[in-house]
Amino acid sequence: MTDDTWGNARAALKSTVGQDAYRNWIEPLEICGIDDGVARFRVPTSFMGTWVARNFGEEILKLLRASGSGVERLAFEVAADRCVADRPPAAARNGETRDEAEAAGSPLDPRFTFDSFVVGKPNALAHAAARRVGEGGAVTFNPLFLYGGVGLGKTHLMHAIAWEITARDPAARVLYLSAEKFMNRFIQALRFKDMIGFKEMFRSVDVLMVDDVQFIAGKESTQEEFFHTFNALVEQNRQIIISADRAPGEINGLEERIKSRLQWGLLVDLHPTDYELRLGILQQKVAAQSALYPELEIAPGVLEFLAHRISTNVRVLEGALTRLFAFASLVGCEITLDLAQDCLADILRASDRKVTIEEIIRKVAEHYNLRMSDLLSTRRTRTIARPRQVAMYLSKKLTSKSLPEIGRRFGGRDHTTVIHAVRKIEDLRAHDSQIAEDVELLRRMLEA
Ligand code: ADP
Ligand code: MG
């Protein structure tokens, strides 16, 4: 009886509230029973109960009444047996306030902790700042603004901060979400005319983390709301942590007042990884995976090879390793250099480094102890002209730039000058071992 009543009401709700709202709010409701005129529902979080009651309560009640079930009132109870197994134990959830924040935010990845974050020169400062914020206590810099390219560990650090804060203070209300989700919540609140609920929710947290804030660039009303939320929290001395793919000043379409607000706190950037950091990350991932694949062996030099060749981002590096492990465990063989090269051919090709003419000029100038401006000048002394030819030769060999383009970049020279340089160096390489060695060395450095 109860199931049928609710089943019919649900079916009707599907068409009235719309697909998305139905999936987010109605589907997760579990009916426990109807007695004494009260329809009792189990909800995953108390926030959700409040939300459903406020936004869909009337509609639900109307439908249940229409079925003649005698329902007068709705009650929402938080499910007692919530699953906590997939969370790091130190940060096991507790308290309903946390649930509210979690329902509004995005889930935290249990793998993204400080323990699993490998520190190297390129991310040392960001890591130190994140650690400091993770310790909690007095808010010293607000906001903490982490920025850097894709896959360099911004999200990882933010989750690590959230885990750390909640491990130290389980009652702390930490809300982590992407800027996109912030916008969706905002739009939803507008649609359901629940700006008060929205504001309450965001302004009642102890720590707010908004990931990939560049997403709201150009989205004016979302920015406006973000700005107010931000100010309200700063005024209450609550910690805010923001990430973006670039510095605030460089995000086009972001309001000036927001840019300047964001620069109030501490800005730290994650630099592109270097070889040592990549190797460290690979070693750590191997150690972490060895529990899954205990019998797997990796030949010496394989990790070094990967760290050397895959320099784009850490996500790609991880993907490569995962694929290698999966492949090797299927076939049941040791991971050798050959296997890695075969199995990862596409990834290796895609991450071949793109060398620029500027880099070539810089490296060649350094190598021959010249200034970069010498190489671009019109001076023709042999000690300058020869290195200049080497640089042109390397530009032709290592980049996809055309001869006229290369000529232009070398102080506006004609393309025939470039052709001449390329031929000259090709010729010299065959006869002059010093030149051959220089070219080889430079090529290796540039491709590293
Ligand atoms: P971003 O948010 O900057 O794009 P992520 O934080 O999502 O990058 O990182 C991409 C992947 O690389 C994640 O799986 C993350 O765990 C891993 N990663 C990045 N930096 C490190 C690091 N220093 N140590 C360990 N893993 C890292
Ligand atoms: Mg990210």
C-alpha cells in the first residue's frame, strides 16, 4: 500500500519537477511508512530533507493526499546507517552539519591526502601553504589562492586540506566544490526561489573551497553572488581556499573587484613538474599500487624513462603507469623498457616536448657563452656567426616552423640565409667532430 502510494506519487513528480530535480531530490527519498497521517521518509542527509521539504513538500503532500492515504504531514529522517567505509578513518564523518555541507559540495577523493602528495621544488611553496591552512587555527592568509596548469595537483592539495582540517576537528564544516557546482547551486536556488537557503548554506561554513574558479569568468550574476559569499565569509574570519588555472589578474572576464579581492590573501603557484618530482611521484604510485599487483616487477630504468619522456602533467603520468600495470598483469610479464615503449606509444608521442625557437636561441647562446642578442644581431664574426647557424639549424630540425618564419625570428633574416645555415651545419657535422658534438649535446638538452 505504502509503496504503491509513493510509487504513483513519484511517477507524477517526475513530470512536474523535471528530470534533474527528480534525480537529485526525489529519487533518493526512501519511504519508511505512513502512519497516523505522517509519511516518513529516509534521506541521506538532513540538508536534503530540509531542501525537499521546503521545495517539494507541498507538491508531495498534495499527491499523497489525492491518493486517499490520509497523509497530513511529511517527516524526513536521516538514514542512520550511513556508509563511512570509503573515507580515510581519521576523517570519518560525524554530525549532521557536515552532511549539509557535503550535500552542497562535491565528494572528497580519499586518495588525495597530504600523505600521498609528493613534494618537490616546483610545488614546495604551495604544499607548505596548504599544510599551514590544513593545521587550522587562526586564519592567517585569506584566501589561499592556488594556481597552476592542468594536472599539477591543485585539486589534490585542496582535498588534502579538507581531510586534514576535518581530521583535526571533526565538527568543522568544510565545504569543497567546483566553481561550476557553485554556479549550478546558485541557478537552482534562483529557479526554486531559495536564495535565502543558498546564502545560509554557504555562509554557515567554517571553510569554503572553490576549485577551478576560472570557470565563473564571464558569468556575471554568479560572480556577483560569489563576491558576496566571499566577503561575508572573510568578514566572519572563515578560511577560503580558491584554485584556478592561472593568477587572478590573468583571468579574463573576471570582475576587477573580485580580482583584487582574490589577491588579498596568499597567492601560490604550482610550477610545471621537473624530472625529480615526476620520478618521485612515479615511485610513490608504484609503492601504492604494489598492494594491488604484488607479483609485478619493473625493470630498472623504466620509471626514469617515463619521468623523462612524459612531462606534460601528472595525470598523464599516472595514466601511463596504470596502463602499464594493467597490461603487464594481464600478460603476466615484467615491465621492461620495450614493453613500456610499445604499450605507451601514443602517450609518448603526444607528450613529445615542443621546443620553441626562443629556447633554442637561449640554450645556444648559453652553450657558446654569448648573449641572445648576439645571435640575433647582424655581426658576422665567426665566433658569433657559427653558433647562429647552429641555432637556425636546430630551429629547422626541432620545430615545425617554416624557413621564412625562422628567418624572421633571427633578427629579420631572409629564408635563404636559413637554408644556407642548415646546409652548412649539415655539412660540418660530417667533418667537424666539435660541431657534431655541440649539436648533439644541444639537441639532447632541448629535448630533455
Ligand atoms: P589539478 O587539479 O591541478 O588539475 P589534480 O590535483 O587533479 O590536478 O592532479 C592530477 C593527478 O595527479 C591526481 O591524481 C593527483 O593525485 C596527481 N598528482 C598531482 N601532483 C601530485 C603530487 N605532487 N604527488 C602525488 N600525486 C600528484
Ligand atoms: Mg583540478
